[in-house]
Amino acid sequence: MRLVVHVFSAQKDGNQPEQYEDAWARGSHGEMAMSDGATEGYNAARFARAIVKAFVEAPPQSTPGAVAAWLKGPIQTWHKGIDWANLPWNAQAKAERGSMATLLGIIFQDWKWNALAIGDICLFHTRQYAMLQTFPLTRPEEFGYTPSLLYTKAERNAKSLANLKVISGQCQLGDMFLVISDALAAWLMNIVASGDPKKAQRFLEMLAGLNQKRFHRLIKSLLAAGLLKNDDVTLARIFVV
Amino acid sequence: MYTAEISRKEPTLFVFAVDGSGSTSRTLANSQESIAQRIALALNRLIFELVVRSTKGEDEVRDYYEIAALVYNGNGVQSGWVGALAGKEIAKISDLAKSPARLEERKRKVDDGAGGLIEVSTKVPVWFEASPSGTTPMCEAFARAKALMQSWIAAHPNAYPPALFNVSDGGSTDGDPTALARELQALTTSDGSVLVYNLNVSPTATGEVLYPADDNNLDADGRTLFAMSSEMPPHIAAALTENGTVIKTGARCCTINADMVQIVQALNIGTRPASLES
């Protein structure tokens, strides 16, 4: 199997590109990961980037204990990136409170895939423009303000990792997978939940034909229509070919 | 109402009106410190918290909050900022981040993320001071707060509504501020009315009443404070309830003869947004 991947992203409307706090990475053996740094964290973008890089380079086993041990790497990367001794007082106080991010990691291998998730980044598995599976959330009302998070303060992770979600499945030639950060995932979940397969099909066809220009036009129109929470948005589209 | 997201585009305003009359030099029970010192400490800690909440990275403080800290005493009403912001009335949170009057240093050990501890020196900032003297011109303070809020709301008509926190240890000496307090409560953004908190502190905390829902058992001063205070919005009531305080329907944003712990709780929860930009 071969995978063709396109990634589209936009920072929150009104923000500068450098304030974008989602992260995406693809490894060399079918590993992919998306992370969404939480606004209330200190330098959450660095933590999110460290998480996805660590995942695609050496993904953990899908157990809470294995993920907790694996997370030491990204936590240290985040720590080392901070010049603790020379921070302004307010940045120091904020940095001491740490950072946090969500994660969705997926690995494709031999027509099989398995994924793990902490938080509200969603994976959508589609075939011929029909939804086969959504993961880890399945209903629009599950998108809230308090998703499970991975923390740089290691002692806070036990509670989150008790909520570690794992899944596996098989794929076929022509399948399309979408990995989408929370705001846009909530929009798509609403369409799926509307119970109108024709409508869902139309939107999946549209997403299958996205390019950068159409993606930005889509985000702009959804924001204008009040159908999208103003947030960083990332969509990774994976075709099995 | 009271659901607007606090963001850089739509910040909110907190006005603190602090009684700096001579009586605030009284020492608090079980403490070496005066009422004035402890109020200043509470306010500086609160601003510290708001600055930290607004800090995103090394060089980025997002302007979610604008703050005025007025002192009213025998010298009238003046801004309580000291240092670079002295004389300024409304300060943006990013200006406060940049301009503490001084930083008091202390050493602390923190987690190094790898199971160990590293020693860091923590800096505790000071922005606000009050020197107790003379009378309690609360009407003048409310009039000043009203003027500040009126022009602020004109520039931010859709913001999360501003709040006034009046912290005092006694009654007004320049008349009854009730009418002015009601005029303040009549100021509105599209998200609701200005909230007026009256936080009365007592050095001994005897006869305390927290967030009364009626004025039946209050003395004359207590009834005035009750009449001056906004009805508590549900999200503030919920946050106080979560903290273990009993809140009845119709409770007012008002404490009478409270101790400093209760004043700090009221300030912390009153400045907690229902929704902060994500």
C-alpha cells in the first residue's frame, strides 16, 4: 500500500502565523501524528511539535504506562527549549505552570492501521465518500472546552492517560482518512451526525478535492457563517493508493 | 449575558476602588500587618495572577484585561499605581507586565521535568501601594469609576462587562454612594451590566455576612452596602459554590465584615472569566 498525504493548516483568525499551535509530522514507515497545543499552556507549540516528532520517530505502545514513559522525551525537549535563567518574571511564573497538548497518532502497515488519542483531534475513516469510523469522538456534543490533555507536568498525566483511546482497523485501496484538529472536526462531526448521508457524501467529496486555496476559502466561509469556532485548524488527508 | 469571550479583540476592564482612609492602618487580628498592607498584597497578587494568565511565551502578553486601581482617602481619589505607571488610571495587562514598581526576589525549587528539582529565583512584583490617611470619600471614588467605565464601554460596546471592586473597612464620609452605585450598574455592554462588588473587610471579622440575598438582618451600613451591590450572575455564583461558599438565589456581590481570606476569594472569583479566548 502507498499513502498520499496532504496537510492543510490555518492559524486562528486574527493571529499571526507564528502563533499557530497545532503540529503535524509524518514518519518514514507509515507513522503520522497531530497535536494541538493548548492556549493556556506556556509555549504549547513547542510541546506539540516535540510530541508529534517523538511519535513518528519512535511511537509508544498503546498502553497508558508506555505512553507515560515515552512522553518523558517530548517533556524534556520542551524543558530544554526554555532559557529558564533569563526569563522575564511573568514568563517564568507561566512556564513553571507548564504546557499541555492533545495527540492523535496513527500508524499504517500492511493494509492495517492502529491509532491512539488523548483529547479531541479526530480521525475520520471514509470509503467511497461514506463515513466508516470516527475516533476517538463519535458525537458532536463530545467536543467541549476541557479535552483530555498531555501535560509537561508528568504527575498530571496519570488521569489523562486513564482516558487513552486506542483503535485499530483495516483499509482498502481508495480509502480516505482525515485527521482534523478539534474546531473543524466538530464541524464535520455535526454533518455526519445530521443523519443525511447525501449531505455527508457531498462534504466528503469536497474535502477529497481540497487544495490550499479551497481550504482557506472553506475556513473563511465557515467562520463567517458562525459554523466554526475560531481556532487554529489543521486537516491532514491521507489517501490509500 | 456574561458569556462574551474575553479576548485581545474584546478585553474586559476591572476597576479596583480601595479605601485608603486612616482606619485602614488598623492591624488585622492574628497578624502583624495592617488592613491597608493586606489589601495591597491581595491586589498585587491578583494582578500577578492576571498577568501570568495572559502570558503566552517569553515575549508575549495578550491584552485580555485592562485595570484601574483607585485609592480614596483624605487626599481625594487618585490612582494607586506606583513606579512607571504612577498617575496613569487604566493600565493594560501588558503594560503592567512590563512595569512593576519593583520585584522582590525569593528562591524556590521547581520540577525540572526529569524527576529532579532545580532552584530558580522567583520574582514577586509590586504595582500598587496605599498610605492610609484621613476620610473615606466613597462617592467621589464611585463617580471617578463611573467616568472611567463610561468612556471605556463607549470604546468596547460588546465586551464582557467591566466590574468594579470596592474594598473598604468602613462607611462613606462624603454621602450615600447608593445612587452612584446604581448608575454604575445601569451601564451596559451588549453582554450585560457593569458588576459592582462591595467588599467590606473587618480587622476582627466579627459579624461577617457573605453575599446576602436580602437585607433583613443587616444594620444600616450593611443595608447600604447591600443596596450598592449587583445581583450575582450565575457563573460567579457557580464558581463560589464550587469553592464551598453557600450562595442563595438573589445573592448580592457583597461581603460585610469579612476577613482577608474571604476578600481574596471574592476578588479571585470575580475576576475569573466565564470564557477566555482559546
